[in-house]
Amino acid sequence: MKILVINAGSSSLKYQLIETDTNEVLAKGLCERIGIDGLLNHTSAKGEIKGKETPMKNHADAIKAVIESITSADYGCISSLSEIDAVGHRVVHGSETFSGSVMITDAVMQSLEECAELAPLHNPPNIVGINACKEVMGDAIPQVGVFDTAFHQTMPERAYLYGLPYEYYEKYKIRRFGFHGTSHRYVSERAAKMLGKDPKDCKIITCHLGNGSSITAVDGGISVDTTMGFTPLEGLPMGTRCGSVDPAIVTFLMEKEGLDTAGVNGVMNKKSGVLGLSGVSSDFRDLEEAAAGGNRRAAAAIEVFAYSVKKYIGAYAAAMGGVDAVVFTAGIGENGVGVRAKCVEGLEFLGLRIDAAKNKTRGKEIDISTEDARVRTLIIPTNEELMIALDTQAIAGK
């Protein structure tokens, strides 16, 4: 089947057209500056388009630009829209309503609207993307929603409840939801294959480390705990997000800095993390360069991040009663040679030992453990788009 995968943001739209029989990416691209002036980037076997000015007053215009690109005689890969079998949409938040991917119906759209307040920066653009596809493609092509939160719906109550009055969970669904689920699911399944085991027989810790970062304990093929919580702010310190902090700091800062709720949210989401700690950048490449040049705060930011990762690896090994493999994925996880080394340094007692030469790897699926390591350390490039496409095929193919 040919599946069009859509990941819609507030002013952008990423896409891939995937042939699921071979897992081949036939075309991929990015529509940017939607609602402003519109830029298109597109790549297929025939060639590529870079930064082409393309009027996009809304997401429907962006979808039209996508279709024109993939059906273009010069840059396309299919002859007409009718060759697309289904569309798979990344949706960030499915609350407790969706524990798996679903065919999009009017009832599902209503549920997505109700989930929007739980992910106000993410779900509304996702909904806009779905509606744009419906407007342009009509009802002839089935559409499927694949949720970042779905993989984590297997967490037990002890892992997802907070120490708040239970009535707030009942009234507002205040609980740990977890995110990056599609990525954690993909790399944990790949890890089991690399280990030569059935996922049901594995205890795996997956570290999705990028500008947004999260770690998940995967026991027997299912998520049993994860670092991100009610929102993607909890857990590790990230590019610009603070991660877990003492909740009293929020009201303290509001009083001392004269901040309202929007102001303190802005500080914690956009001005914190390694950017706030270093004062240099949210990009670890910049931090490593600055640290090598003697910047103490940049070095400290890297140490804080790696120490936090290390603590969660230890915690999740304890939670699962053991671990067979630790997986690094996403931008930093796949490419951060120095960061990876710091994250596992001192965990030899758990059985992790990495080979320094093997660790000098970027963006490649590889076991970087020493031969005698009891616990394997793996690099697995994530492929959320393929996971979305395969889920869409499974549902739309019925």
C-alpha cells in the first residue's frame, strides 16, 4: 500500500509517502511558513525542490502543494491522487480515549477536540491537518490517527498517578500520559530483533534524546513507565524545557518575577533546559563546542542532562527488576558520541559497558557494547513515519 504520512504543526507540515510493501520512502518533504508566505521542500528519486516559494494561506493549500509535488512529472513518484491508499496522521495526545491507532471518524474528531486542552500546542494543528486532508481529498481515501500517547496507555496505575487528590484525576484526567510513544515503540521492537528475542521476553530502556527528550521502560513489549508526564514538560531537562522541578518553584518565580501563568509557562518551556543553564544554545553541538573552549556553564548543562539520563536508566532497571538493553535514539541519542558515553558512565555495575571505538557512530543501527557486557547498549535511528504508515496499513487495509 502507498501511505501518505502527515505530521502537521501550527505553521508547518511534514510528509512522507511510503510504500509499505517494501518500506520504501517514495517522497518526503516539508511545507513551512503556512499562513505567511509558504515554502516547499520536497525530495523524491526524480530530484528535489528546495525552499520553493509556494502560496499557502492555510493547511489545505499545503496539502494541495504536497499532492502537486508527489504527482509532478518532474519531481513526483505517482501519477495521480488515486494511487494513495490511505493517510496516516501523527496526533500528539489521545488522552485515555485512544490506546491504539484508529480510523478517523466524526466521533473520533469530536474526541480529538476534547483532548485539545491537554495538548494546546500540538493537537489543534494535528486536527487542522486532518481537516485539510478531508477538504482536499474528500472521503474516498481513508484516514488514520496514530497517537504519541497510545503506547503508554499500558502503564500501571502506580506509574501514572500523581500524589494529588484523586478527584483531580477523575475530573481533569491529571495523570502521566507520556509522549514520543511511536518512537519508543519502534526502537524497542527493533531492539528485540537485534537481541534475537521475542519482545515479550525483553526488558528494554529506550532513550529518545533530542530537543525534546524522554525515556521509557519497556517490559515484555509494553510501556510500564516513562519520563514525560501530564505534558511533555516533565522528566529530563531538554533543549529549552526545564524537565522535572520542585513544583513550588513555579509559584516562587511567579511572585519574585511578577509572572502570570503564561509567563511562567514560557520560562519553563522556552527559556530553560540546556539553553537556560548554558546561556549558549539548545543545540548540543554548540554546547560541546563551547565546553571544549572552556565554557563552564555549557559543560555543566551537558553534565546535568547526562546525569539525569543516567538516573532514569537506573530507576527503570530497578522498576523492571532488570534490563537487557539500553537504546539511544533521536537526534542526540543517534549522534551524540560524547553525550552517550556520559549517560552510561558509572553504570558498569548494571552490566553496561560500551566500546569507545564502536561508540564513534552517528545515525546507524549498531550494538556499541563491549563483548563481555551483560546489558547491551544499542543505537537505533528512530522511524516514527514508518510506524505510522504500518499502523495505517493495518487499519485501512481491513
